[in-house]
Amino acid sequence: MTLFPQGAVTAPAFATPTDSPTHHAALNAWVADCAALTQPDRIYWCDGSEAEHDRLVAQCLADGTLIALNPKTAPGSFLHRSNPNDVARVEHATFICSRSKDDAGPTNNWLEPGEAKTKLRTLFDGCMRGRTLYVIPYIMGPVGSPLSKVGIEVTDSPYVVLSMRIMTRMGKAALDQLGTDGEFAPGLHSTGNLDPENRYICHFPEERTIISFGSGYGGNALLGKKCFALRIASVMARDEGWLAEHMLLLELTAPDGERTYIGGAFPSACGKTNLAMLVSPLENRGWSVRTVGDDIAWMRVGPDGKLWAINPEAGFFGVVPGTSLETNPNALHTIERGTIFTNVAVSDDGTPWWEGKDGAASCPYDYLTDWKGNRRNVLDGGEPFAHPNSRFTASAHQCPSLSPHWEDFGGVPIDALIFGGRRDNTMPLVLEALDWNHGVFIGATMGSKTTAAASGQTGVLRRDPFAMLPFCGYHMGDYFAHWIALGESIPDPPKLFAVNWFRKEDGKFLWPGFGDNVRALIWMHERIRGRGNALETPAGRTPLAGSLHMEGLGISPERVARALQVDKVEWFKEADAIAEHFARFGDKLPPELAEELTKLRARLG
Ligand code: GTP
Ligand code: SPV
Ligand code: MN
């Protein structure tokens, strides 16, 4: 490691093979450029080892970045409290800096690349003085898989380093995969001074480069995740004929051992982690679910003509509130140890706590220290003790429901893709698309209420096509066209479905959700195999009465029927809302989707 001599900005000494662990010239040059600009006191190349982890943790405990939790109730786990102004993704400060504004499209913020770089250069100038610059080589995807891709994140945040070590295959393995001339996606990140006015999450799709300033929060700062694996990767996928999607991946096994692999796109904080880790109430009947991924899927057509998917991540960055033995026992067990908690509450004995943790039971503590560090009486009420977007970061290996196929080199063969949102009405519990283009139409018109995963107002219905509104790195109209085109090029395409676990009646959810969602998955499994009965509705096909597996379901058949209902009045309004949504895309709207709207209106009569 080299300490910079007074203000030297040219030819940093570490850029020689003796100080850098790699002979990759382009990588060494990128790191040298970052260092010359940011002027760190030290440069450290992460190797991903246990010893390195322990050293970083010790340093973070000493400087307060991490708070140790109770070694008995939360062994190997830590609490991180972020700056209260920095608790979620910032969509207004996220930019696609493509050369042409039109390539970013109407749903992305755009900055001209030169202008963005000028702005960023000013912000990054000397921003790492007094800090360490960490170089994080990482792999998205299984080590050695031909579907994996390498990224390099340069950051000044040890919290980011520790998180990336959980979320990706990080360190030496990545440098080995890169060799001396492999391709990588460069990313530069600094927390800066966490000034919300100077927060910029910028993507340069043509250069496959990410530059992020002023935030330490997950999706803004762990550059492998939304920035690379979705925004940059979606552009690579468009150019190369594959898909990078905001999707969970799960494996459903039937009593006869037959397996169905399902991908699911739900907007942020709308149930991907929960569905991926679902505990089947019909396990004793032979229906089980295993987890392949909980947030991102990269999919390509395989030699057999099916779509094959990998989970590019190695861990889970999941929503904490609401996680309990009743709702998501697999997540609860996943985070029993070795977890970084961000912005949860903590009891006096150092046990992490959050709203919903105790399920139906009451909170066992009289006092809790909230996510901002204030110790309060639990009975006093007020703001939530854990931030609504508090998160856990835990390794996939800790998940009891992890599928043995979760890191198969070639991925898993996808039989169904589902689109789900958080909607009070209109969208039934489950809906089968009539064909590929109708399914793309359903994906393109998804509506969902906003959540705490992004800054801004929550609970507002918005169109979030394919759950990719904040994550598509190019023009959303072109993205729709890419999906339409893929339908024609996949010889054995998956079946497409919509789901809605969140439909309400008298302010209450109609459907119990969570484990019971397996009943919708079982119907899909049957439909894929040409079985299971369906009712043709104007919106698509729904389960015919009696064709959903109802054993042990604690609600009446009438209530299920109301959850499944397609209400014509609601769908007339929906068609109008879709027309308004489509108008945003102008002549970039694929004609196939306009035609689907016409067909929907015709079916409505
Ligand atoms: P991101 O990590 O932000 O992408 O979120 P996600 O899509 O993985 O959402 P997650 O599974 O973490 O769920 C978010 C919230 O929705 C949690 O508070 C869950 O308890 C709740 N939730 C998940 N599934 C269901 C369901 O079937 N019914 C109901 N009522 N709530 C659910
Ligand atoms: C989401 O918001 O969809 C998340 C969390 O999965 S983040 O990684 O911050 O994007
Ligand atoms: Mn997500």
C-alpha cells in the first residue's frame, strides 16, 4: 500500500504490479485514475479473505461504523446506522448518462455524459483525503460460469466493502476470473459528505461505467446490485439478446418430483424475498419451494430453446420490517447470525428488533433504541423503532431454503415468469396471460403502490413496468420492444402470469399471502402442463372455482372468489389508465402493445 506523498496526482506508485495484485493494465489504469482524482491516504485491494473481513470489522467497530450485537442472540452480526438523510434509493438523483437523451427515454433522468463527468469530477476532487480507497473486484454470477460478469468497485466506504463481500463473489476469485485482459464494469463510489444536495448516482451505459457520489445506502452504493446488474446489464442484455431483470427466482417441486422454475418481477418492497423463501403449507402434501434468488435474474436462451436464469448475487439485501416466524421463517433463520443490519432498532441486551418481528406476540422489551439511536419506551408509540426500509445483508449460504441448483453454472430452466404489484383493487390474485405478447402487455402496464425502498411519498399508485421503472438503463419503449422480440426468438418460452397478493376489501387484505401464495404457484405449475381449469375473463385467465388448492386455507371460498374477481368497471378504468401510461412512450411504443390494449378493450366490450 502506498501513502501519497504531498499532493502527488500523477502516476501513482501503486499502479505498478508490486503494489497492485493484478497485471491487468486497464484495471490498474482505472484505479490509478480514481486515486489521482480522489487523493486517498491509502489504497487497499480487497482479497475477500476471512482475515481481511476481521480486520475491517475491528476497524468499523472502533470508528462506530458498526455496532456489535449480542453474541448470543445475534452471533457474528452487526448494526449499522446510516445518516438519517440516507436510508433509501434516490430516484430523483439517479441518472442515465447515455450520449443521446432519447436513449434514456421518458422514465429516466438524463445528464449529458460530458456535463455529468464535469460535475462529478468537481465532487470527487480530493474527496478521499484522509480516507482509504478500497478496490473491490467482484463477480456477478457463479465463479467460473460463462454467464458471470466482473465488476470493479472503487469506494471509500468500509461498510460497502463488508456488504459487497456478502452480496457478491468478491476479491481474489474475481481478479482470477478477470485475468490480465478480461472485461470489467468499472464503478467509482464515494460517500462524500452525505449531502443530499450533492448526491448523484450516474450510469454511463456506452462505457458500462458507474459513478456514485454522496450516499452509503445499498442500491446507491453497492454498485454491483442495481447499478451494474440491472441498469448497465439491461443495456448489455439489449445489445446481446438476453434479459437482466428485477426478479426473484424459485424452484417449486410437485409431489411427483417434477420441478417448475419461476421468475417473478415485483417492485421494491412488494414481496420478492418473501415469495422466494416461501414455506409451503402443503409441504406435507409434497409441494415445496426452494430459493434460487430474491432480487435479480439474468436470463438467456439455452441450447434446448428454453430461457435459463442465474441469480447474479451471492446474498440478500432484504427488507427487515415484517419479517417473522409467521411471515418468513426462512429469512428469519437466514439472519440469525453473520448479518449486517442497517437501521433496525436494538434492545438493551443488544438484540436487533423491528416492527413485526414478534408476529402476533407483543414486543418483549420495555425500552428499545431506535434506528436513530434514541432510547425510548416501547409504550410511548411515535415513529417506528426500525426504519421502514431497514435492511439485512446476509449470505445466501445461510438460507435454509436455498436450492441445490442456485449456483448451477448454466442457471435454471424457466417455466413461468410472473409480474406482481401492490394494488388495492383491479388486479386479481392470479391471472394467466393469453400469449407472450399479452404477457408483455401485463408486464408493461404493471401498477403498484410506492414503498419506503425509494425516497419520496409512499402508498401512491404508479405504473412500474416489469418492476424495472427505476432500473432500466435505456428507453423503456425499446425495452418493451426487446421483450416482444424475445418472444419470437425463444423456441420454448415460459408462460407469463400476473399476481396480486395485496388486494383489499374494507381496508384489509383479501388474501392471507406469504406461504399461501404457493397455491397460485401450484395452479401455474398445472397450467404449464396443460392441466388446471381456467376461466376466460377480459383481463386474462383466472383459476376456475375449485382449481386452486384450498386444503388448509383459512378463508372462505367466497373470499377467494372475490380475490380472483375481474371487475369490468375497474378494468374499463384500467384500460384508460393504460392508454395514458402508453402515451408517455410516443412512437417508441411497440405496435404490438397498442394492439393488446385494443384487444383488451374489445374483450371488455
Ligand atoms: P426489495 O428488496 O425492495 O426489492 O423488496 P422485495 O420485493 O423483496 O419485498 P419483500 O419480500 O421484502 O416484502 C416487502 C414487504 O411486503 C414486507 O414487509 C413483507 O412482509 C410484505 N409482504 C411480502 N409478501 C407479502 C404477502 O404475500 N402478503 C402481504 N400482505 N404482505 C407481504
Ligand atoms: C430495491 O429497492 O429494489 C432493493 C433494495 O432491492 S436496493 O438494493 O437498495 O435497490
Ligand atoms: Mn429489489
